Amino acid sequence: MSFIVKNTTILSPLDLIAPHSCRGCGRLGEVLCDCCKNHIISAHARLDQNLAPSPNDLPPMFYINERSNLLATLIHDYKYQSVRALGPKFAEILSEILPQNLPKNAVLVPLPTSTKHIRERGFDHTLSIAKRLAKMRNLKLEKLLLRAKNTVQVGTDKKTRESQASSAYLVNPKITIDPQTTYVLFDDVLTTGASMRAALKKLRENGAQNFIIVLLAVNRLN
């Protein structure tokens, strides 16, 4: 059953000249209309976790869905076409799917984007979503991880990803790690898991013990 939600958003002059159209249904007004956003959330609720199981060596993971169909298009347009209006929409969806009873001491930690990609895209796509999500869920956000090397993972094989990721991160020396804190690590897509494992290893080496992983999507993990 489909339904239409009345859009009461006040459009800016730029929106009137060149309005967004929904990436899902083509409807003018928003980059992702409420109907299509709710459809994505409903699809998440029906998700069979066996389609894209969480690896046993990783902490609990929360993600919207597999990277396919509309979700894959949204992620591509956000990252590579600089459709920044999708950032708040991703944050809204993540806020809906995350458990309401997150630990009170939870700290949101975005995995850092390489400076090369930030220059190419004109913004830090991961940090942008993380800031919005932290505000929506009243979470503290810390840039606990820093980039040690600006290697590019896109398009590389699993062995190369693992080799590059092993030395990709540093812990921010200006921030003290609390073993009692639950660190909510946020990244866009989990492909082989190499970057996430490297981040976890670095944080554990510095005293962190409790983790949750949050993602936009996962690739099929066969």
C-alpha cells in the first residue's frame, strides 16, 4: 500500500529555480521524498540478515540494507555527484533504524575520509552525516581517529585493502580513550571490512573495549 505525505517544506529561491527531484520516484520538491524514505526504512525492517551477515569477528552492526537498487544510487549520488541534500536524509534513516536504548555514554566516531577524497568531492561525506546523526540522537561526536595515510580503497582487491588499511589510522592524541565508553563507529559502506577492522584494532590497542558499528550499507559478504 502506498501513500503520499504532504510536503510542507518551505522552498528556497534556489529550490524554485532548480528544485530537487526524488531519486526514488522522480517527484519534485525533495531529493528523497517521505514516501521513498519510509519505503527504505520498511525494507530495512524486512531485511533478512542472512543475506548480508555480520562477520563474527566484528562488533554488533546496524546498517540500512545491502548496497543495491535505490540505496546504491543514493550513496553514489551523495558521494560522487555531490548531492549533499542526501546527507540529512541518510541521518534521518539511521536515526530511525538505530536502537532507541543506546548506552548513555555512547560516543559517535566517524571513520575519517582521506583528504584526497575530501578535495575531490568538496566535502567530508561521512563526517557530514555523523554530525547530523549525533545532533538528532543527542550523541557526543569525537574525531577520535585520524588518517595516517591517504590511501584509496575504492576499486582495490581484498588483499590490497587489508594491507592499506592496516596502517591507515592513528588515534587522536588530543582525546583520551575511556574503557567504559561505547564507541559507535560510523562509515558509509562495508566492503571487505578491512578499514573497520583496522580502526577497531587501533582503538583497542589504545584502551577502547566497547563498540557498535553503524553503516549506510554493506556489500554482499559471501
